[in-house]
Amino acid sequence: MSPLEIGLVRSAQAGSASALGMLLARHQAGMRAVALSILGYGPDAEDAVQDAALVALRRIGTLRDPAAAGPWLRAIVRNACRMRLRAARGLVPVADPEPPADPATPDRVLEDHVSRDWVWHAIDRLSPALRQVVLLRHFSDITSYEQIAAACELPVGTVRSRLNQARAKLAEALLATADEAYDDAAARNAASAKEATDTLAAARRGEFAAVVADRWSPGLHMTSGQGYRGGVEMAVRGMDADLASGVRQEFVHAVTSRDCTVWEMEMLSPPHDPHHCPPAVVWLMSHPAGRVERLRLFFPVVSAERTAGSPAG
């Protein structure tokens, strides 16, 4: 291996997704050749290479000899192929002396690299439909397929399919964006968190309508937590009614991508009516042109004691 590639390995081990992307690009032909020799021509071979890219992202730190990156990557592809054969045919793969692939890799990669700008850059390249389920699954407390399906009004099977598609596209993005610069994801999420707290503070001052007029589209499509549909007027009326009833929302967490944002809020019932509202609400917002165009409120299943929704829901 050349000194350049050794340098790429060491940079990747230090946390540079760009370096790993360039390393994978240099070895992509050899990785694909291994997949084709085991699985033949077809989508399974390409999927195995994508799986291997995600494994490499997570396991690059375990590679002790930077000069052995090529054989190491090909071994990961070989194991990914054998796992596919085992899943499809019920076969047990022959033992391999190289480090095995991690079967939990897709989820673990995202969980282990949530602060990496590469992950956010790659997520921004997904379609809005895929991006929304990824944000919920990996960056919020709405992680089960059933809750994601309920939040997005989708069948559970569609959620599974979209998450599988997203995993493959994220692996493609790692290979395709090696030389690109990434936005500061942490700063973007922090800005969204501030916007959420500012929005709640403005609502308590009686200024929610002004915030909506300034930041949301006048053609807003809103779905309440109880399934009612409306627009800006329903959003303002619901918030005002909640506040008048003594209901308060407290900001918990925000995650945002190019055109999709998730705000998680704690809901506090008034002291005289402790079961007035659910314990939490999630705001799912779409803003393809900068201003919020779609808002869906969702009450996650936090406990078995969850009660009926609040007026804003």
C-alpha cells in the first residue's frame, strides 16, 4: 500500500469520513469483484458492497495494520456476501479468519456516528420520505417501526422498506461524497433547538400567531394528534386553547435536515387536571422551501397511562 493510502487509513481512524470515502473509492473495484465472484451479477452484489462500506465506517478503528486495508475490505465484502447467502438459503457460511461483518451494522453505524457531518450530509441527499423515517428511527425517541408508522401514517411494512432503502443510499453517499465539504450538523441542530424554545416562549407571551406568520407557509397543511386536518388557523387556535387550559410544552430535543425537522416536547397538564393531555408530543415538520409547509403532531406511546390528547393535538 502506498504512503497515501496509509495516510487515508490513519485519517479515517481519526474520524475523517472523507478519508474513508476516498479509501473505499480506491478499493471499490476489488470489493465489487469479490461480491460478483460470490453472488454473481445483480443487485445483491451491489448491496453487499454497500453493506461493507457501512461496516468499514464502524470498524475502521479495529484495523491494526494500515497497509492491510485492501485485504481487510475485501474480507468484509466476502462476509457480507456470505451473510446474504445464509439469509436467502439458510446456509451457514464457512469460517473466515478475517474479522466478521457486524450483522447489526446499518443501525449501529448511524447510532455510533450521529454527530458526524458526513451522516447528516448523506441524509440530506435522501428523498423527503426516506429522510423523515431516518430522522425518527435514529435521531429521536420514536424508534420502533410501529410508532414511526403511526407518526407518519404509513403501514409498518412501508416503514421497513423505506429504512432499508435509506441504508443502501447512505452507503452510496459515503462512496460518492468523499471530496465534498459538509455543513456543521451540530450547529444546525442547535439552531433548530433554539428556534423550538423561542417558539414556545413566544406562544406563552401570546405571540404564537406572529411566529407562524413569520416562519410558516400561509398554505400550511396541519394534522393534529387526534387526526384533525387544517391549516394555520387550526395551529394557532390549538396552541392558544392549550395555553388557556393551563397546558404547557417544554422543549426536549430537536433534529433537523435540509427540509425535515423533528421537535420532541414534554407536555405538562395543569395541576388541577393532571391527566388533561398526553405526556409528550412530537412535531413533524416539512419545510422544502424554508418555511414550514406541513406539520403533523404525534403523541408517542410513552407509558400505559397515556390519556386523551390536548386541544392542540
